[in-house]
Amino acid sequence: MTLVIVIQLLIVLALIFIGARTGGIGLGIYGMLGVFILVFVFGLQPGKVPIDVMLIIVSVITATAMLEAAGGLDYLVQVAARFLRKHPEHITYYGPLTTWLFCLVAGTAHTSYSLLPIISEIATNNKIRPERPMTVATIAASLGITGSPMSAATAALISNDLLGAQGIELKDILLICIPASFIAILVAAFVQNFVGKELEDDPEYQRRVREGLIVSEEEGASVQKASYDKRAKYSVFAFLAGVVLVVLFGSVPSLRPSFEVNGVPERLSMTDTIEMVMMSVAVLILLVSRANVGKAVSGNIFQAGMVAVVAIFGIAWMGDTFFTGNMEFFRTQISHIVTQYPYLFSVALFLMSIMLFSQAAAVRTLYPLGIALGISPLALIAMFPAVNGYFFIPNYPTEVAAINFDRTGTTRIGKYVLNHSFQLAGFITTIVSIGLGYVITLFY
């Protein structure tokens, strides 16, 4: 029996690896192949299809894509750029906090693409080593996902078949993860201020200056000087209103309507609430901005979101099928170890996220196991930032973008690949945010 489970696990891990290497919808389609093998070859009962999570992603991404099409994201970048240029001496702190805040609001780290060249330009022009703010800013954008009321990962965590069934509400995640993440970013930024040589003493920077590869160009000037239609501003207000409503309904459940089902009062779930609110917000943005619907569908936000839906469809279903089908084995063999040393589960989350390149997929794949093993729901919230481990291998799009945007060459991949610029900031934010999350739960 144990040998069969090991074989199944190896197949699951192999398909995850191949899917991740394939990229795009590869994770989803190889995950679906895994479901087929587990069910038709090994005879396991299919696990739960993560329908709720997929529909939340669709609704949130639709609203965010409409915001992008309306010019709302560009307007927010303009506002952020103005703020950052007024405080260039604090770019190592304010840059990461800005990308983090963008992700908290929008629910996706892809919003950082427009900010990274601005952060790099401000640091370079003020003779600050760009590696310092760029690495923390990139990591902070991902960390914002594990605390954003708009993110697919948070939606997965509070869904009815995960922590939502354990009595956990959206407010619990926000109250634990947001302050923990905020402090973790400040700690990482403080440490990063002492990393590497000063910019003017860096050999790579000196070489690029000698060869004329670095010129005094204002990369972000166009963003600073650009003027935007008032309708773009209105779209931002509409989107933020949706974010506020989601947080309000999640923090005060009594505001959500209740219905009588089979004689028992049942309150509208947070999953359904998010879907209704964000789809309505998409309509509101369309009305106030007259955005082009076709532009929304062809934009980066919508395409990345749909890839995430397919990935979660296949990977999460495969993971649920494997763990549910072998739950008795996990309960008898490792439940006492994980219960006694719960931090081991955070290590598993971290490793899984490295392979999946998706926080939501890591949550939906492993959290059912954590719940079944009896780990405290509050402890599972504290471990939420562990799903940000994909910085470990420097091939995630935001990391690649940060390296390319740094004209000085200080943000780099090392000789041995894994000794890259993002490791220190990534481990600091992950460890500190999890540790602080645990501390907060003690007083919760």
C-alpha cells in the first residue's frame, strides 16, 4: 500500500514539474492528466473541483481587467510615481510598500511591472544601489497576495471547503496577515540597505558607465508627465468601492443577507458575495469609464487570470484527489508529527509553491491536508505567507522584469543561479511574516 502511494506521489510531483516547465496553461493540463491517471489507473475517487475559487478568480480578474482597460491602473501608477519622486532618499522603503499596496488592492503582483522601472530610475538617479529597493519591491508585490481581499489565494483560503468551513472569515486573514506583512517588508528593507557595495563603487555599474551603457535618461518621465482622462480616475474610485465593500462584508458578516434553507437560516457565503460585488464593479467601471471590453479581454491582467483559472482547475483537482484518496495513510503516519511541529507544514507549503508558481494553487493543493491533519485554523492563517516561495528559483516574470529594468546591473542572477538578488529579501519577508503571524494569533 505504501509503495502505491509513493508511486502516486512521484507521478503527481513529476506532472507538477513538467507543467511548471511548460508554462502558461501547462500546469492545468498536466494536472488534469494527473487526475485521469489517479482515477482510471489507481482507482481513486475524484476530489473536489475548486469551482468556488475559480469563479472568484474570474470575477475579480474581470473587474481588474476592466480597470486596466479604463486606464485606472495607469492613473494609479502616475500617482505612485509622483509620491516616490518626492521621497527619493526613502526609495528602499517606499518602493516596496507601494508595490505591496498595489497588490493588496488589485490582488495580483502583475501590477508591479509599471512601478519597477520607476523605482529603478529613482534609485539610479540618486546613486542608491537599485538592487536594494528592486528586490524587496518584487518580493513585497508577491507578499501582498497573502493578505489581499482581492487575490485568488485569499479567495481559496476562505472558500467554503477550506478555512471558511472552519469558521474563519476574511477579516481574520486581513487582521493577521496585513500587519505581519507590513512589518516583514520594513525589516527586509532595513537589512537590504546594507547589502552590496554602494552604487558608485560597484564594479558592474562602473563598467557600464565606462562603456556608455548607462545614460541620464528619465525612464519614468512619461508616466510623470502623462495626463489621463477623468474617466480613468472614476474607474479607480469604482474599483476601490468594490474593495471596500468586500472588506466590509467580510468583516461584518451580519451585513450579508440571510435566507431560510430547509427551515434553517443560512447567511450568504463570502464566496458568493465576492463574485456578485466584483462583477457588479466591472459593470460600474464600464459605465463610468466607457472602457473597451475587447481591450479588457486582450490585456495582461485578464490573460494572466485565465491562465491561473486553468492551472488551479487541473493542479488543485489533482492534489485534492491524491490527498483525499490517501487521507487515512496521512492521518496515521504523519498527523502526529505535523500537529506537534506545525511549522513543518509551512515548509511543505513553501516547497509546493516553488513547484507550482502559484499561491492559489499551493493553497488549494495542500491546505485540505493541513485541515484534515488537525492543524489549528489560526496557525494555518499564520503560515499563509509560506506560499510565496516561488522567488527561490529566479524565473518568475516579476523577477525577470526587475532584473531587466535595473540598468546598473546590480539586480542579478548569480553564477550558481540560486545565489540571486531576491533570496535574502524573500526569506526575510517569509520567515518574519510567518513568525509575526503566529505572535498575532496568540492575542487573537
